[in-house]
Amino acid sequence: MRQLLLDLPAEKPQTLVSFVSGANAELIQLLQRLAQGKPSGLDERFVYIWGEAGAGKTHLLRAMADAADARYIPGDASADAFEYQISTTLYLIDDSHKLTPEAQIAAFALFNQVREQGGCLIAAGMVAPATLELREDLRTRFGWGLIYQVHGLSDEEKIEALTHAAAARGLTLSPGVLPYLLNHFARDMRSLSAMLDALDQYSLETKRPITLPLLRELLQRESE
């Protein structure tokens, strides 16, 4: 499967529309407003989102990065990436728990400049602000505005989302394929969607329908 995935087209752009919201509908509505440059008040200019790996935090920030005058800043970025520029109206700090001491100082300064001179800042991390292992003044800044936990999808919601994605591509999946996939493969939606693409391609190459035996064969190739 590794070779199949390597042969697939470039990863599809991450958008707010393509994010399966599940229990995160309120957060998605907020991010859509901010992407359009329409915060309703000071509290909405600063947002912190947190959740477990695979919940979709990076997907959301990458989607926001397509907005006009936005800047995506990964957690391992150097301090220079946090420089405030009047032309940037939306700053997106990912993996806040990974910030180096130097980057933490720069991020703290950026928060203050955004508050004084304008713009919005959205940060993401693995845990809530209060439990981040960062300098105290930066933890306080992360808690300035709205805080949302990004909730992962339930198994039922993942199956529903994958079923809709398959139908949109004109794919017919035999009963049991998706439940088996959830129990024997990575469980985040990006990996599951990639496997759906791989199944589609493998089905075309082998001229076989997407059935449980085909999926097992593909997973066996991954383990070899």
C-alpha cells in the first residue's frame, strides 16, 4: 500500500468545507467568520484549539491559511516566523506545545502586537492552555480569548463520512469494508481517506470490486 499511496495524486487541499465537523460545528462556524475577517469582538480575535493527535487541528489551521493575508506558523518554526507585519491579519500557530524557548518569547511578543495593532491569532496544541509546558506569560496569552476542544469523530461518524466520500466518487463498497478498515488501520480521517483512494486505485488496477478480501489483501501488502 505504501507504493500505492506514493503513486496517488498530490494530497487534496485541506478546507473548512472538507472538514467533517461532527461535534465541532460551533468551532467551524467561528473559523469561517474569522477566515472572512469578521470577528465579532476582542475575544474572537484570539482562539486556542486543542485535542488529541488526529483530531483535525492541523487540517483546520491549514484550511485557514488559504485566507487572504494569513500566515501559518508550525510549532518547530524559528523565532523569525513570529514577526508581526501589518499586512498579515491572521496568524495561525500550530503545535504550540513544541515551541522552543526562543519561539515562545517571539510568540508572546506577537500576541501583544496583534492585540495592540490589529489582527487575529489562532493557536493549536495537544492540551488545554492551562496544562501547556510553556512559560507562564505565554500560557496566559493562549487563554486570552476563546478556547475550544477539537473532538474526534465517533466510529459511526467516520463510517458515515467515508460512505459519503465513496458515494461522491461513484465507489461501491461491500458491507463490512469500512468497519474492518477502522479496526485494522490508522483511525484518523486523513489516513482513512488516503486508504479509500488506495482502494479505488487498487480496484481499478486489479479489475476487482472493493470487497473485504480486497481490503485485507491491501492491508497485507502494507504489513510486508
